[in-house]
Amino acid sequence: MDVSLIVLLVFVALIVLLLIEVPVAFSLAASGAFGLILLRGTSVAGATLGSVPFQSSSSFTLIVVPMFILMGIFAMHGNIADDLFRLTNRLMRGVRGGVAVATVVTCAGFAAVCGSSVATAATVGRLTIGEMIRYGFNPAFAAAIVASAGTLGVLIPPSIALVLFGVITNESIGRLLIAGIVPGILSAIVMGVGILVCARLGIGFDRKTAVPVEETDTGHGSRHGGVFKLLLLFVIIVGGIYSGLITATEAAAIGAFAAFLIMLVSAMWSGTGVVSRLFASLRDSASITSMVFAIIVGASIFSYFIVSAGVPNAFAEWILGIDLPPRLLVLLLLLSLIPLGMFLDGVSILLITVPLYYPVVVTGLGYDGLWYAVLTVKMIELGLITPPVGVNVFIVANMAKGAELEKVFRSITTFIVLDLIIFAILFAFPVLVTWLPASVR
């Protein structure tokens, strides 16, 4: 059978499996196995299926993934997001729309110790959506703010997406994590300014509700303690990697242990059960890690078929043969990630497209790998809030009383525009991404 026909059949099989709602990991594995059988026969395919899952998941570098996940879960149970929101909300009192800016700051801060967009949106949404509604925000717009700001979790280090990008491409994981800092801060600033403009224009506000200007934080607690916890973890990870004292893998392990101690102290301080928090943290971490590694295994089988069929080389030759300016080619490749994000999760998009696109952009056209990695993650962010899937939107819509899913998707349009503005800035000025990691020891 012709190789082109086999590739077409495999992609059709993948699309069909996804449409009938087979989990992404199993869809990738099944379609990849189907392709290997057609391409190499049952004996070779069987041997491949026996070895690829182990090879793809046994890399020492992948230890970073469960460690960062565990650190984020410990940080969540350590009430870091709660304390940070109380402090930032207090600082923004009296500012129209200030509670929403405090939400963005909280998302950015929690993202700096979490690494997961979904976890960031779920944790911060629980704290902030009710407050924004009380301050006069329309429930759908409040949910849209959290869904959009939650995407900072896949850009600001520790970013699981950037770690996986490094595993796939052999780019330095430490330099990739450092490269996400400036774009992450820029994204938070643009988002915050956009929200203040919307608040000034009355966009997203329920006009039936008076917008209070008094401070809402009535408790005192440990607001500054939350900032200290956040800075401690951030310094361990980013400071350790930037200084060259520890590797990304060591930073992840030390950060997870530090987050465990923070959770332990927080539980003892509040008088709540230490054992129950520890059990919940380990259970949630195991669940998320299992999901990520299942996708890694499934995507590895699919990628092995793609490579065996010669798709990456053929794709690179075809793209490089198109008579278009190199920068326009890169832009088109990046924009193609948006429709993929409407149907696939970020990890799957990375594992499927990076082996195809990276050789074209970095090897063929000579662009910087760190710059391309950050722009890829920005496109994945868009997918996390783009219909019809928009995982973050589904999560926060259930938290906002009176917010219908369709209205949240309509409200998210404002933030899609802001994300495209941020993308355009980073695309036009690569130095914003590359200058900081260039100074890493």
C-alpha cells in the first residue's frame, strides 16, 4: 500500500476516534499502532509497541514533570493562592476593576509554582470569581478573566509544556524555563491593562450591580506569608537554574520538597489535618501525572509511525520549497496550532507537531529554538480558551453562578484579542524571549 495513503488513513482514524470521544492518549496510540501494522506488518509493529512506551517514559529528564506537578499541588494545599489574592486585592482597593487585576496577579503568581494551566484556573477561580461578581462583574466575564489568566500556567516557569518541549527537541530545559519569564510577565501586564480599560469603559460589568470601592479583604491571616512562600519557591527554581547551582531536575525535586514543607506548616498553622492534605496532594498528583504520561506514551507511538513513514522529512521539504518569506512560513505554522487547540489538549499538540515543525523552523530556517518554543506555548494558550473545547472555559464556567457556557465563550473573545497582541509583540521582537536565557550560566 502506498505510504501516502497509509498516512491519510491513519489521520482519518485519529480524527474519527477523537470525534467519538475516545481519550486522546488511546486515540493516538490506537491510530499509531494501526499505521505501523499497515506500514511494517504485525510482527514489527508488535515489537515496536513493546518497546516504544518504555523508551518514551523512562527518560530521566521526565522526572521534572511529576515533581513540578507535585510541587503545584502542595502549593495549592499550602494556601499560597489564597494569601496572594488577599494581599493583591487589598493593594488594588478603590480601583475600578482592581479585583480582576488582583485575579490576574494571583494567576501569574500561582503559575510560578504550579506549571499547569488547568490547576491554576481551577484554584484561582475558586477564590476570585465570587469576589469579582460581588464587585459588579458579569458572571460570564468574571469566568472569562480566570480562564484566560489561568493560561499563564503553561508559560511562566515551572511550565510543564516548556519541559516537554525540551524533552522532545533536546533544547536546554533550564534555558527554556528562563525564557518563559519575560513573556509571562508581559502577558500578565497586557492582560491587567486590558481589564482596566474594559472596567473604565464598563465592558464586562453588570450595570444592575453597584461597583463597590471599599476593601473586601476583611481577614488578616498571613497575606504577606503567601508572598514569602511564593518567592521562596520561585527563587529555588528560577534562581537555582539561573545561577547554575542546580539543574532543572534538581530544582524540581527541591521545589517539591519545599512546597511540601510549606503545606505542612500551613496545615499546622490552621489546625487542619496534615494527613488529609498529604493524601489529597499525592492522590491529585498521581492522577494528573498518569494522564500526562498516558498522553506521552500514546503520542510516542503515533510519532514513531509518523517518523517511520518519513512524514517529517517530506513535510520539511514541502514547507521549505514554498516560495514565501521565512518569517511568514513560521507565522503560518504557528497559526495552524490554533485550530488544533480547539480539539486537542496542549500536551498532545506539542508531542504531535513539534517533531514536524521544529526541524523546519530551527534547523531549516535557522530561527532560535527558545523563541519558537515560547511562541508555540502562546498558541497552545489560545487553544485552552478557544471553542469548542477550551478546557479552561469549561472548568471556570461551572464555578460562576449564572454564567452560561456560551456567554463565557463570547466574553473570552476580548482575551483572545489580548493574547494575539502579546503574540504579535513576541513575534516581532524575539529579543524579549532570548536575552534573559542568554545570560544563564
